[in-house]
Amino acid sequence: MQAKAVAPAARGNGKRALILLICGAVLLAIGIVGLFSLQGKAVRFDKAYDTKGDLSGFFFGALEEGQSYSFLQNLWLGIARYRLWVMLAGLVLIVIYVALNRDLLYSQNVAPYVFVAPFIITFLVFFAYPLISTIMMSFQEITGAGTTWIGLKNYQDLFANKNFYTAVRNSVVYMVLTCAILIPVPMLLAYLAETGLSKAGSLFKTVAFMPVLCSVVVAGIIFRMMFSELDGAMMNQLRGLLGMKPITWLKDQHGSMFAMVLLCFWRWTGMNMLYYMAGLKSISRELYEAADIDGANGVQKFTKICLPLLKPTTIYVLTISIYAGLAMFTESYMIFGGNNSPKNYGLTIVGYLYRYGFEKVDKFGFASAVGLVLLVGALIITLVQLRITGVIGKKED
């Protein structure tokens, strides 16, 4: 009878503890929403709230003469101002709940959620929230005085700007050229390093990988000097050895693209070689031995064994190369010594975004529209190549 009497009391304590968890989660969520609702203007809002200044630039619009905020509006303003205390109160309630139910720390049902929680929180804070904020800002005009909803005007201005199409063309050409080079060449070099150059394989791998460790800033400065218009620049000296006249590499469309692609090739060949060498390691040696018995030569082994079995590695390298090609910015910025290249020969989509997001004033909404167009474009290109390569949309047997 005594054991039966204790059980209802334990269940009652569990229900009261559950209320603490629910209240803590609600307070934590309200505090986070209050923080995100300020859209990066928390310091200015806090100052305006503390000095009883104008809050219309943050919430609820301007007040008429003699008008005041309602109770609920004042409550939300207080939550937004003391958001950190609200979140702290929520965390305290959650900690109290866990302290009252210590068996949860050893529960196999709760453990998966604890391990997944860091990823979910990171995803929500560093991806979902910025993405949602960017979508909202792309429909707004953001100035120092506040934000104004302008609908599709940013997108209309974007698609009417000639420099945008120049940036898209440069980025797409750069992406295609780098993918065309940084897939077959590293694959072949990795195959030679693993088979044909076994005596000097370790040294060859080390030398090939060293450019990856070089800072892109340093590499960009070096390539800028290599492609200088001076007669003593390295590339003009090479032209002189071939009996050709010096040219202004970085003031020519093809010369500018050649410099950027060459920098990418020099820097990332070693990294892609590493991916392909890892793929080659996974191929069974028995297949090569069987090919030797059948009298296959090195070319036949490469085309009949390596190429088919390296398809997953190739798809991965292609995917990251597409993203890297469309997201290229630092290389162009360092080669041209800034974001303003001659006739926009080095302008990329990310450089175009940087120009309006950071170099110009009151164009952050326009830059958000550029970023979303880049995101959608990269997503479409990636999905198309995954569909073509059979990664998605493949029918199961």
C-alpha cells in the first residue's frame, strides 16, 4: 500500500516538472524570436528604448499625437528589450527540470535528441535564420533611417543591370573552365602517382599538394605580379622566349580569365588529386591482377576499371567544383587589386554582391536579391548535374 501511494505522488511531481520544461522552452523561444526580430539593430533599439526615444523604426509604426502603445505592444517591446533575461530564465527552468529528472541524462530515448540538438541549433541559427532574413531583405529598401517594403523592385533593377549579366557570364565561364580542368587532370595525375610514378610517388604527392597550403591572398598577389603589364613580368618574359610581344594580360578579357583559371588550377589540383587517390585506394587490387592476366595495358586499366569505379568521387569533385566556381571572389579580388577590374573582366557574382552589399551605401536589400539569385542558380545547376549523373531520379531495379 505504501508503494502504491508513492507512485501517484511521483507522477504528480513529474507533471509539475514537465510544466517547468514547457515554460522554459516557451520563454527561450520568445527570447530568441525577440532577438531575431530586431534584425541586427539590437544596440540601436536598446538605446532608443532606454531613452524613451522613437521606436517606430523597429516595431508597430509611428504613433500619432496623444497616442500610446497598447498593453500587448508594450509587453512585446519589453520582451525585445530584455530578451537576454527572458532566454536566461528559460534556460534556468530547463536546467531545474533536468535536475529534478536526473534519470533523463541516462535515458536511451533522450540521448539521440541530445546528440542531434547541436546540429539543429547550428542549422537554425547559422543557415535557416540568415536565409529567411535574406529573403525578407530582398523585398526591402534598407537605409540608415530604417527599412521600407518595395516588393519586387530589387529584382527588377537587378535583371535590368548590364553588369549583373557580365558577372553571371564571367562566373559561369570560370566554373565551366575550372570543372573541365580540375576533374580530368587531377584524376590522371592521381592514377600516375599511384601506379606509374611509384618510385617518386611520395615526393610527387607532396609537391602537388603544397599549393593548397598557400594563402589565397599571397597567391593572388604573386599571380598579379606574374601577369603584370611590365616587360619584366614572368608571363611576358615567357612570351618573349616564344618570340611574341608583351601584352597587358589583366586588361584583356581572355588574359584575365586565363590568369584566374591558372590560379585555380595551380591551387586546387593537389586537393582534387587527394580525393582521387582516396578513391583509387578503395579499388580492389584483384581487379588489376585480373586485368594483367587478360593482358590489359595501363590505358585499358584506366578506362575500364578506374573511370567507372571513380564515378562517386568524380560526382563529388564536380559538385564542389561547381560551387567553388560560382562562389569565387577572393582570387579575382587579389589578382586585380580590388573589386573594380578593367571593363569588369574579373567581376563575378559574389564580387557583384560584395559591391552592392559593402562598397555602396543603402544597397543591402539589392545585395540580398543578388545573393538569392546566386543561391537559386547554384541549386539548379547542381540538381541538373546530379540528375544527369544519376545521383537523383535514378529508378531502382
